[in-house]
Amino acid sequence: MCLKVLRLAQPTEALLWLLTTASASSGRLEAMYRYRFTSTVEDLLEAEEAERSAFIRGPFRWVIVVLGLAWLVAGLATLVRQLAWQPLVWTCLGSGVLYYFVVRPYLRRRRITTDSATRQDLTLEFTDDGLNLGVSGVGQFTRQWNELVGITDTDKGILFYFSDGVKNWLPSRVFASQVQKGNFVEFLKGHQLRQEEMGDASHTDV
């Protein structure tokens, strides 16, 4: 067995290797992506924003917020003059929109700012066998590929969704170029597709 280590890049605050292991017996190539960087509160805030933007883009969110505010004002103004079910619906609808798109994100971001460590050294390792996460001062965590239920590729980074509800964020600054980021995303999608195919095969066997 031979091991080839190719150092692809050393961007600011990040270190990236792609290791390719060639098995003499099977001739199979195994890839390993390893990232080491310092996570900050700003990274977590970007992850929160990226998750919301994946659901609905920023400009459209503000359009909905304006509509919600208009419904709330119109409903309250009408309720002052007369008690009826239509303005009550407008008031509830407007309040719900403002809570979902304004109040809740504000509370989430405030919680991130107050509860998260200012800086934290992370090491993320992705191999054909699974995912390894090292957090300074906390410990090591291992994930299997079948635990990864989704990824969201954004301009500012990549979001990882796991089956137990945990999310991880890999900021775009760890990549030296969009090409390297694209190759890594294809690596992730390949493993996701493989897991889906294995799931379909197991259901077929049953």
C-alpha cells in the first residue's frame, strides 16, 4: 500500500490536505480531506444566516416582513374601530410573520453571540470511512456517512446536517479556490449518493 500526500493549499487560518491512499490489493483509491482552522462567533453567525438564506433569500425575506408588518398594522387599526374576525386574522398572521422572520432570528443570533466561545480550534477530517471532528478543549467526535442527512453549499461555507439534529459549518475561507471547494462538495455528494443506493438496496432485499 502506498500513501500519497498532496498539500493543496494553506489559506489564512486554515490548512487543507488531500491524501490519496492506493491499495495494492484492490487498486482502489481512498481520499481524505482534512481541514484545520479557528472557528469564530462570526462563523457561527454566517452559518445561521446561510441556513435562513437556503430557505428563502434575503430580499424576499424583507418583502415578506413588510407584508407582515402591513397586515399587523391594518389588523390592529381595524380592531380599534370594530371587533371582527377578519382583522383578528390579519393581526395574528402579521404577528406570526414578524416573529418568524425578525424576532426568532434575532433571538437565535443573540444566543449564538452570548453562549458560544469567541474562538475555537477545529479539525475536520473526511475519509471514505466517515467523518472525524476534533474540538480543542472538548474532544474528538466520529460520524458515519449514514448519519449525514444533508448538505447546503453556500457562498460563505458549507452546512452539514446530521440525523440527530446537529449541524456543522465549514467556512469557505478554508478553501484556496472555488475549484477545490467544488471538488470537496462532489466528494460529499458522492458519499451521500452511495448511502442512498445502499438504503435502496437494503429495502429491495427485504
